[in-house]
Amino acid sequence: MKDIGECHARLRGLFNITVTPFKPDGAFDHAGLARNIERVIGLGFDGILIGGTYGEFPAMSTQERADLFRRVMDIVGDRVPVMLCSAGSDVRVVRELTALAGDLGGLPMVTPPFVSEVTDAQIVAFFRDMIPLSRTGVLVYNAPGIGITLSPSTLEQLAEIPGVVGVKQGDLSPTAIDQIANRIGGRIRLFCASDLAFLGPMMCGFDGISSTNSCALPELILAAYRALESGDAATARDLHRLWYPFRALAREFGQPQTTKAAMSLRGFDGGSVRLPLRDLGAANIAAVARVLQELAADRRSSVALAA
């Protein structure tokens, strides 16, 4: 992505939240990461997201994150847009990574500051400070699991700032989705932050979704998204229902470790998680394997997974 205008134009569709495959000793599996990226691009995903919450950025040093940005952009080039998560608790780190992400041609994804009792005015000022650092603009990440949850009214203020190209919305309550879709839709890009419940936001007018589980079930989630994109809501619904048992396990066992276990079972490069997360134990892996086998045996979908 060259500049803010091009970034806004290309920022839509299904983005794969690419997990960061670590080796058992915690080292990066760079070759595995490259294979995972090439897989989703080859399947036709619209973009990728690197180093986000499920990419385990809190477990990485600033230098590791910067190296990850550079490696990924070398792999991807300009084939698809890339969101690069530059969030952090230290504003100095956020500044450094936001500038780097923009310089590399990616779109920096920034959360509000991780500070108790920060005001809406301070949050807006924070984003005004970040935007000039990136030539591609900034994607606001509204992540309820990380510090502050931005209200629709605050997001509306942020949407007025030149250089804010979109919001990745993690608060998927019906009221919030309704307000955001109708108050700022069309002005900035709206992304649903969860593939567990993306049908509603997309029907309300969101521009795209980001999906962690598509690392493990890329064909199925892509087919569901494309059906919805083409206006075939019934097919999208039926395909989404097919993998509910997997979603149930992901909610029970946690992310990204469930997706990584499923990837490894399918012969993909899932790798390990880093502490404080823990890889799934044998019993949980067996439960994931059973769900994958059931999906592979299901003949209701032409995108049934290989056993």
C-alpha cells in the first residue's frame, strides 16, 4: 500500500490473522510463517494481519516485532494489503512500530493506550499523534480484551480525523454494530474482528472481517465469506454452521493455541505458542482431531476438509 488513499481503497474483504509459528524453544519458525502466508494468498484471501493479539505480539520484544514486519513485507510485497499490529503499552514502542509499518507499506493497527482512567479526549489526542507517523494511515483496533473499549461516539470522533482509514471492531454487541455501521460506515472501512460471529456485522454493511480460524480452516471460512459477499446469505449461514463445533472448542481451549493445534493436525505450520500461553495437551488435541475428522466427512459442503 503506497499511501492513505490507496490503503483505503484496498482495505476490504477477508483478511487472514496469520498466527506466529514458534518452535518449542520459543524461536520463530520463519519458513513456516512464509508457507502459511503463501497458502492464504494462493487461496485468494484479500489480505493478511500480522502480529495481532492472536499473533502473540505481547510475548514479543520490540525488535522481534520489527523484524517480523520486515520479513512479512518482503514475502508479501504488494500482492495483498497487510495490517501490521503496532499496538503496545509503551507509547514510544507504538510510535516506533507505527512509523515502521507505514514506511514498509503496511497499515499500522493501533489500540487505544493501555492506561487506567484515560479519557476520550486523551484517546483522540493519542491517535492524532500517531497518524502523522504513517504514510499509509492508521487502522483503529477496538479490542475489548485489551484495555479500553471504544464507544461508538468515540469511534465517530476518530473517523473524522484525516488518516484514520478504518476500525477493526471487537465489540460485536448488536447496539454497537448498528450504531457504527450507520454512523461511520462509508466514511472509513469497518472490519469485524471475529470470525466467530461475522455474519451479522457483514449484513449490517461492514467492509470485511479478520479471521484467525482461517489459518486452520481456510477453505471453509473463505467459502462462507465469498457466499455472503455475493449475496447468498443462506449458503454463508449453512457453511458457518458447519464449523460451530470447532468454534466451541476454540472458546473452551483458548486462542491461538486451538487454531495452531488444528493447523498442525492438517499438516500446516501451526507451531507452538509462547508463554504465558500453553500448547494444548493430548486430550484437547484429540478433541480437535475429532472435529476435523467430522468436518472432512461432512458431504453438505463442497469445501469439506481433507482428512
